[in-house]
Amino acid sequence: MASSAYRNGAQRGSAKFDRPVAAGSHVKTASFKSRVPPSGSTVRRSSPASLGARDGDGVPGRVRVAVRLRPRNAEEMVADADFADFVELQPELKRLKLRKNNWDSDTYEFDEVLTEFASQKRVYEVVAKPVVESVLDGYNGTIMAYGQTGTGKTFTLGQLGEEDTSDRGIMVRSMEDILADISPETDSVTVSYVQIYMETIQDLLNPANDNIPIVEDPRTGDVSVPGATLVEIRDQQSFLELLRIGEAHRVAANTKLNTESSRSHAILMVNVKRSVMENEDIASSENGDTSHLTKPSKPLVRKSKLVVVDLAGSERIHKSGSEGHTLEEAKSINLSLSALGKCINALTENNSHVPFRDSKLTRLLRDSFGGTARTSLIVTIGPSPRHRGETSSTILFGQRAMKVENMLKLKEEFDYKSLSRKLEIQVDKLIAENERQQKVFEDEVERISLEAQARVAEVERNFADALEKERLKCQMEYMESVKQLEQKLVSSQERHDQNGFMDGHEEGPGPCSANELVEVKRLLENEISWRKKAEEEVEYLRSQVGKRVQAEAGGDVEIVKLREVLEDEAKQKQKLEEEIVILRSQLLQLNFEADQMRRRLEHGGSGNVFPSQDSSMSHVRHSQLRDTANGQKAPIATLFEQVGLEKILSLLESDDANVRIHAVKVVANLAAEEAHQKSIVEAGGLTSLLMLLRRYEDETVRRVAAGAIANLAMNEANQELIMAEGGITLLSMTASDAEDPQTLRMVAGAIANLCGNDKLLMKLRSQGGIKALLGIVRCGHPDVLSQVARGVANFAKCESRATNQGIKSGRSFLIEDGSLAWIVQNTNNEAAPIRRHLELALCHLAQHEANAQDLIRGGALWELVRISRDCSREDIRSLARRTLNSSLTFKSELRRLRIDY
């Protein structure tokens, strides 16, 4: 990397003054230079207007705003298939419409409207290129992206385009234009890259440089961060390496809206220093004739700054699913974006006070809005109608920003050092020319030798490229052969185990005969119990007849009869009440299941017998929301109001198995709705559900109770209560005893939800939760394995975050508990949910050097290389590549094996 890093400081020995831009000057201006430009460089010409009007106070320049629509992703194509497009773009009129309904819409106009098909090159030319040209002319410039999370801000600004050059973002293209225009001998470009995370400024190029202060010049009002690392850029490759380092240190998290959601504002500051020579013409008259004389040129230095801001996406908590530390990050992001919106509102309304000091972000962008920089803003939006509110607020933000006016000024400094250096270069050139004239023959021979060496080098390079391609091909075939051999070995071991099992049990009774024997025994026991009940009933009737005869003999027949009638009525009333509750719960449960099955058939369900926990919950909530919208209450809510939660919970301890089963089903369905979870926990429902897991061996009761606990475990407050009451121990016991796939799926879902809580990391492992989760894989059903993979991914993510924060050190608990072999074996599973969760889990484990050797010995390095090459998701591929690049152990092992990734 041909660059040098040093601390940013004020330059001494130079006089600094501001020069404004000429009125209406939107044409690109440049520097006059008395030197001869190098071959291949572009000579920029300064317009007379821009050079002649430097005595004013500046030129007004409005903030330019462009809007870009992100294409639909695969999830939106399925989820929004029944909805009409609510965003209509009219790029030829630079106009955008947001539909409210079928007959009404809002219309907005911008400087540029870019469709979902707009290329990265077009986005750069209409949004960023005018600002870059102004920076090359000596003015400060700002390019900023604003929008909801997941709408393509980082793709628009920071995409490196390593695999496809057409995907290069604004940062890369801006640096290409800057490096192509400057002269390496006289000009310089320096870069600093920082992030604003939780209202602290952190250096992305040096993570140890944390909490950098903001310094404001009391004389000029300029805002800077002198504590950030400053790197001098000589070529494009060094700049790309710098961006990779900064992106690896940037804070990101996995949310419902974006797998790799940026949790900080990234700010790239490019400082351009250019040397120019300015000539002054003097008109004098001799003998009545006017002639033009030229004064000696003044050595000047123009210093400008380009600021590229990748704002973190605005998000709503209930949509992104942020919890714990991620929730605090989202609050900080929304507060800084809100402060930016307040500043723009104040500038739009011409208020006397603009609250720039409300956040670190607004202080750094003080020159960009209402200052002296030329600013371009690109707002990114998504096409999904589910995010209508976020899209509308983003559009309104851009509309307000278009009303902000900046005063553009040119900043120049006298530079006598460059003039002295220039004269020295000319002297050196004369000396070199004299030497060249003396060595013409030697130079010609050297030229011929260099040409021959170049041809040889080209042939060797072509041969090396062909050899490298063949080596990669052989390497991939080798990896595939190793994988096939491992699969054959596993399958042969399974067949061997199955044959051994059959040999040891071939003489015993078959499963069918054993089942028939159990059924006959059950029928015989029922007949015996019915006969005993009939005999007891006969004895009871005989005793009643004897009592009645005695009562008639004693003259108390009427009293005895009334008492018997009252007792029978009371018992009958109590039985009827219990039967009514049972029948109501059965009826509502059947209606709910029938409606769920009908909806699954209408939507073309896959027929999967074991739907996932998230899918069943979404069906429950969808049905309840639809019934509520039609003016009807959901069946479970109706039962909750008619019967009462206390009565339903009391039925959990009923001696009747049918009553107990239906009661726990009702509680499970109530727990699927967030509005009832708090009431269930306060009424002791969580304790009752845990008692059912401990006391009853009935498979249906345990399955439904585990499902209810899994629903309650989605709430962070309930997770700590479950752990405090020994819930993880009971779930582990159920996981070891149960064989039904539905029961195991519910238990795995509950443990997976607990794995997503950072506070429960140590307790979960110490109480056997991880070993229980890994033991469930014996079932082998895809839906059960999907829940296990989700729990492993949640635990790996929390463990990685704890390691980064210094809370935990050493090897991963997952590796210590023996889960690495199963993770590696199923990372390329045919089921997409299993594969996606385990690929993320493997990437999180590989981020820490303490796990590197175990991953290499367990074969995980091969899977990481495959993920970085063949994974269908770009974010996971990028995460795998960053992980491989950041680990010294992995780099050494790959070099040893001669594997390129």
C-alpha cells in the first residue's frame, strides 16, 4: 500500500484567505499551471468568470437532491404480490408520486429521479460528479445518502465493485476522477475515515483511536476532527484497501430489515491540495497604444475537502426487531437523524438559531447545510407498501433539504515552497538532459533490453495465468472429491450401524405385533373398569332403595327426597359448567384450526406437517388481525373474555385428561399474542406451564406446553423469568425424553429464543441448554433442525458480541460442547433456513482467533471458502470474505494449501 499515515495537524508557514465563486458559475473550473502536464493527464482550464469574481462574499448554491428507488427483492415479490405499486416514478419530468389509494396520490419534484434500473455510473454522474468537479476547482463538497435501512445507501456510496466493475459506488468513482485529474508531483490527496457510533466518533482506520473530539476554529467557524488518522493516497488500489479496512471495523448487526444493517454513520473525508499559478494582466499605454503586460505568476495552493456521508438507516423498532444492545443503537441512530432533520427545518424556515450542537453528526455537517460547501443529497427508498410511512418521511426530508441555500467560497493560500521546488525540478531536468545526450547509445541498448524483458514478462504472465486457472480447477475438483468421500464414509457408517441394529433384533417380536398386544391389553383394562363401575352403580342404587324405604318408614320421605334432588342438581350444575367450558374451548379451537388450514390451502401451502414456530405465529396474528378488521373478535380473545384467564389456568390442573389438553391449547394460543403474554405471566401461567412439563408424561400436553413457553420466550422480560424458574432445565429434560418431532420442534424453538439474549449467555450454557439443543438433532426432521440452526446462530452472534466487548474470552462454548462437526456437516444443507442460519453461525465463530485452529481441524475452513465463493446471498459472501481477510491464521493456512479465495 503506497500511502503513509500521519496525524492531521495545522500547516505552518502559510497565509490563508477565502475567495468566493463567481455568480452563476456551475461550469467546472481548474488551475492554470506553468508546468508541462505529464503524458496521459488532463489539463483543466479556469473560466474567466470564476477567476475574475473573487472579491465578493460568495455565490449561493442550493442543495441538490436526487431520489433513487431500490429494486424489489425476493421476499417483497412474494409478500407484496397482492398489493399494487404505490411508488410511481416519472424520470423524464423529474417527478415522483406516492399513491394514497386508487384515486389519490401525492406528487413531489426533485433535481433527479432515478428508477430501480439506473446504473451506478448514471447515479454518480447526476449526483456526485458536479460536486467532485467543484472540489477539484477548490471548493468544499458534500455527498450524502439518507433513507430507511435496507434501501441501498451503502450500495450506492461504498460498493467496491471487486467482482463487477459496473457496481462501483460513489466513493470509488470519486477517487478515480480525483486521481486522474491531479498531478502527483505537485498535488496531494489525503483521506480519513471515521464513524459516529452511539454519539462517539471512532476511527475506522485505527479502532484503538476512540472518542475523537470535534474541534471548531473560532476565527473561521470550520469544523474538523484533527485526532483522526490521515492517510495519503497515491493510487486507486491503496484507496480500495483503505475502504476494506474501514468497512471491516464498521459496526453492523443482523435485523429483520437487513442482515448486515449499519449501526453507525460512516464519514469519508477526502482532502485535496492543488498547486496553481495565477497571472495578472496590467494594461499600460505608450504613445497612445494599449498593450498587455504580464506580472510574475503567484504561487497559490487551493485546499478543498470532499465529505461522503453514509448515514445509518432510519428504522422503527417493531419492524426491525431490535432488542438489547441493538435497541440502544437504533435509539442513538434515530436521535441523530432527528437532530439533522431539525437543523434542516430551521434552515428552511430561516430561524435565527439552528441547533447544530444537538448531535455529533450535525456538528460535522455544519458546513454542508447552510455553510460554504456544495452539497448533493441522494435519498433512497424501497418499493414495498408495508413501509409507506418510512418512505413518505424520507421523501419529505429530501423536499425540505432542497430549500437549503449554501454560499460557495474558494479557499487559496500563497505557496512559495512549490515555486522553489519547481525551479529545482527544472535544474534537475537540465542536468538529466545533459547526461542523456552523453549516453544516447547506452539508452538505446537499455530500451531494447527493456522491450525484450517486457515481452518475456508478458509470456510468463500469460503462462502463469493459464497455470493458475488450471490449479484452481484442480483444487475445486479436489475439494469436491474430498467432500464426496466424506459423504460416502458417513453413509457407509450409517448403513453399518443399521445392519448391526437389525442383526441384534431380528429374533424379537415385530413392532406391529407389539402394538396389537398393547391395544388388546388396553381394551381388556377398559372392559374391567367399566364392569367395576357398573357393579358400584348397582350397589349404590340398592343402598338408595334401602335408605328410601327406611325414610318412608320413619315419616321423613319428603325431606330425604328434597335433599337428594338438591345434591343431584348441584352436582349436575357443576358438571354442566365444566362441560360448557370444555365445549366452548373445543369449538373455538376447532374453528381456529379450520380457519388456519383453509388459509394455508388458499395460499397454496406446501403441505408441511410441521410448520415452523414463526410461521404458526404469523398465521395466528394474521387471523386475529383480519377478524378484528371485520368487526369481529378473534376466537381466542372471545374465549378470554367469556371464560376468564383465571378459570382457564385453573383447568390446567384438572384430573380429566381431555380438559387439561384443551386448556393448555387455549393458553398456548393466548400466548401467541403479545397483548395477552403479560397477563398470563402475572396470573401464574408460566409457572403452571413449567409444572406441566415436570409432572405430566402425556406427549400432547408436553408438546403444547412447550409451544406456549416458546411463544412467551419471544419477550425479553419473560426470558429472564423462564431462566429464574428453572425453565431451561425442564426444557432440557423434555428434549432428552421426547421423540415426537412436533414436541422437539417446540422445545428447540423455545431454547433458540433464549439463545438470542446476551444476558443469559453464561446461564444458558451452564444449565445444559446448549447440550440439550444439540441433542435434538437426533430427530433429523428439517423443521426441527431449522430451529436448532436458528438457536446456534443466535448463540454464536451473542457470543461474538460478548467477545468483542471484552466480556468473554477463549474458545467458543459451541466448539467446547462439540457442535462444530454438526455445523460443518449441515452448512451446505439442502434446506435453505438450515443453510442460511449455519452459514451465519460459522462466520460469527470464525471472527475470533481463539476458534481458528479448531475450525481448521474441523474442516470449517473449506466451508468458509465455499461460502465466500458460492453463497447465494451477497451479504453472507461479503461477511465470509471479510472474516477470511481479517484472520492471520486463516491467511497462513490458505497460503500453505495454496488456495486463493
